[in-house]
Amino acid sequence: MKIPTDAKNTQIIRECLNEMRQHLCSAADLLEEPWKSQFNDLKGLYDKTISGLPATDAVPAALEANQLLQGLFSCMSHGSALMTLMASKINNHKGEMTQAVASAVDGKIAERIASGDLIAKDTLPAVVAKAVTEKTAAGELVDKGTVQQLCSAAKDQGIELGKETIRTEITAKEQTTAAIAKRKTILQTCSLPLPEAALESVLGGTDEAFEAAKQTAEGRIQALCSKGVAITAASKIGAKVWLPKEQWEVFESLALETLSGGDPLVVPPTQRTGEKPPVMMV
């Protein structure tokens, strides 16, 4: 915007006043009462001043330049004062709104603290301590000292259980070894063959289990004798009579074919000649 410096230049003065009036109109459209009325009054003063300007093509000597310039400066002074007043009021309103918002926030926070939704910082340690005490009393939490005592007791108990388990295993192993040695003596006394080392566990069971295994072995020896195969206590085949049932059946079939003079993969001699093989001592 050009500021007129020549009191006789009516065109520049008119353009300056029109531009300032336009700014006033824009500001008045954005404001509410009572500011809007004051800006409208100021706009009327600009209209009056502008309408008093002579035509641009008028004779310069007929222009009342001093009066027009005074009107211009008066309008500018009123506008500046109004803007200063408006800024002051806006700043006061801003401060009042800030204080009102802060008060409203403090009130809401106080309400939530009172209802238990929030906890004040200075009361937090007491609230936490109370909650821990209640949960500890209810059994949901365990004191650190109690936990250490329980862990120590569990450790000692585990060590004792481990020792007891090892002692039990050692005792059972010693008892089994003694039982096997004792039953080997019984078998030797009865002239029965001893089992192989891999099958000695059959001698370490209960008395009932040993007696049943012994009867099974005796029955297998008698069955082989009835088929022409005599087994002594020192025979290598005799140690096989302690095999599990399925393994013994396979071994018995192969042993009978082999000891009768034939090849188990070929037709046995009894089927070729019809003669009964002699009894063999093993």
C-alpha cells in the first residue's frame, strides 16, 4: 500500500483509503459483537471520507487537500487504536480460557482420583504396599524369605531323595547279584546248565519267577531228550534253554535239524532214509 506524501495527489489518497477500508471490511466479517459494530462505525467514517474526495480529474487548486489528509490520518489512528484494543481483549480472553481449561482438567483428575480410576503419586507406595500385603495374606504372593526357605528345603529334600534312590539301586543290584550267585549254585547242584551271561538276569528275579524259569528249562531239556538230543550241564546248547519263548522255538528247530545229521536248509536225513538218527550227546 502506498502512503500518500503529496496532499494534491487525490488518486493516491483515494487508493490508500479504499485499501484500508477493504481491510476493515475483512476484519469486520470475522468478528462478533461488540467488535463488529465498532468496525462498522469505522468503515462508515472511511466511506464518508472517501465520498468527500473530489473527482480525480478535478482542478488541483479546488481540492481541500489538508482536510482530506486529516481525515486519512484520523482513520488510520482510530484503526490502530481499535486493533490494539482488540489484541488486548483477545489476550485477556486467551488467559481466561487457559485458566478455565486448567481448572476443568484439575477437577476431572480429582474426580477420577476420588472414584479410584487414578492414583495420586504421593499415595502410590502406600497403595502398592497394601495390595502386596493383601495378596500375600490371600496366598497369591509369597514373601522372598519364604521362597528362599522353600527352595533350600526342596534342594535338601531332592538331595536326600537322590541319595536314597542311589542307595536303593545299589542295594537292589547287590541283592540281584547275590541271588544270581545263589541260584547258579542251585542249578549246578541240580546238574542243570547255567544261562549265558546275557541271560543271567532271569536268575535275579523273585523266587516265583526263578522257579517258573527253572521248570521251563527242565521241560525243554526233557523235550529235547525225547527227540534224541541229550543235554548235559556242561553243554553249550544247554545254556540256550533259558532263551525267551519265541527265540527258543527258532533255536530248537534249527538245533534238532543240525544235531540229527542234516542241514536245516536241506531235507533232513529221516525224510531221505526213513531211519531214526542215533541219540547224540551234546
